[in-house]
Amino acid sequence: MEKIKHKKLKIVLIVLLILIAIPVGWYYAIGPRDLTGGGLIYEQELYYMGHTYRCVGWKMGGENDVKSGRLIGVGFLTYYYKGENNSSYVIVKQPLERFIYKRSDVLKKEKEENTPLLNGLGENTTIKYNNKVYKFLVKNEYADKNLLYETSSYIQSSIKVKGKEVDVLKLADDYYGNFLCVRGADDADYIYTCLDMTYDDFCAVCVPENITSYEVRSYDRDEFYGEDSKVINTIKRIYTDDSIARKTNEDFQNIGNVYFFTFYYNNMPITIKNTSILRLNSGGNERYADYYPDDMSTELYVVNDEEIKSQLWNYFIEE
């Protein structure tokens, strides 16, 4: 009798161990489970079915448009999903957050495939990037005041070209990826393009007469894209007619409504000499300021043309 009880107890213990071991083993062998326990968002990793996944997006940034597919795990106030129709992603949902993870081996492969390939710098050199070939266009040694542009995000940093470390960047507002900027070799920028254009073409796009549309942003976060011919013609006149606005050294504190303009030249969305700040003060002196990105300075103008005032103030300020 005693042996039977002992045998039953042993069986119960084995069953309990199995019941405990299965979820623990599943957790470590299958997952999903967190590998980092917090830290910087884009350094966070998790494990799932033999692969590590790195965070590539969250609710407010990065790759955040991946849709959730089937549920693969549940934690404390946390739900894990595979990416819809894409096994490279795992989505983690919490009460107020949503994180996107992508398989590390896929990220590595993409990085290797998308690394810009430079065969030198300057004349007769090219960059192969994102299935496009970019040809050398112009070298800017920072002293050319006629060639002004803004760069935005880094594509690749610390690439070595003939022993020199350089960075490859995009041009600001170049939504179509038509240009690349190589920086860091010798205190100069090397501009490359995948378009069939010359240096003269590149410089010509910043001529005011070629403004075809504009994008407006303001401090209250209004944003819109416009092609209103009256506004475009008004902006052109401010640029080209010295009698419309006079430069002033007046101090000003109340700047009223401030609008940031990005102009589109010949419908090419690149920023070359084309970011301006239009200061509209409906309660006092109306002013116009032109902003040049080469030295981060502003030049303040008082607009003294009634037609210009009427056109701009009636268009942007609702009384």
C-alpha cells in the first residue's frame, strides 16, 4: 500500500514538473520574450522561434505602419502579434504603446544590400544606391554662395573611400531620392544625382521665376501644400522687386504669425535656397524675413507694397 502511494506521489510530481517545464521551455525555446529589458527604443530586442528581432518603430516614429496579424503570445498587459502577411515583423501592443520589431538577420541583409557603393569622389565617379546609379554633379567647398541647400537624414556614416571616411546624406525635402550628398572627405560636399541634369540645371532650379508650388508650415502646426498662382506670383515679386520690401535693422519682439515656406522649383521637391520665413503680423507692422540656410541668419524686411500686403495677409490670416 505504501509503495502504491509512493508511486502515485512520484507520478504526480513528474506531471507537475512537466506542466511547469512545458511553459518555461516554451518561453525560452519559442518565445516571444524580451531580451533587453528596456533602454533606448531602437536598441530593444526580443526573441521568437530561433530569431532575434530589433525594434524599428513605435507609435510616434520609425516603421509604424506595419499591420498586426495573428496573435502569438500574451504577457502582463502585453500582446504579441506577427506582422500581417510578413513574417519578418513582430508587433508588441501595450495599453498606451505599440512597438514594431523586425528580424535582425533581415535588417542586416537589407543594410548590406542598401549600403551606398562609391567608386571614388568627384569627376567620373558614381554611387550605386537603392537600385539607382547616381552620377557626380558638383563639388561644393562651402564658399559658393550661389549653391545653397540643406541636408537631412544620414543614409550611411563612416564609409571609407580611398582611405577617407565620408558620410552619405539625403537632401532636405528630396522626397523622390533624386540627390545624394557625400560629406567629410576634405571639407567639401560632393553632390550626386540620378537625374539626367547638369550643374547648370541644378543651380537653375533655385531661380525665383521657376517657383511652381509651395508648402507652408506654421507654429500652430498647420500644414498645407499650395499651387495658388496669386501667392506664387506674390512670392516671386518679393524676391525680384527691390521696391516691394526694404531691409530694416528694427528690433522686433511681436512677430505675429510666422509661416515657414518650402518652395518647389519646377516641381522638384528639393531645398536649394528655398526655405523662407514669412512673418505676418496682423496687429502692427507687417514684415517679411528671408532665411538663408548657409549661415543660419535672417534678414528682416518691411513690406511696403499694398497689393502684396493685401494678397498675403488676406490669404493666410483670417480676421
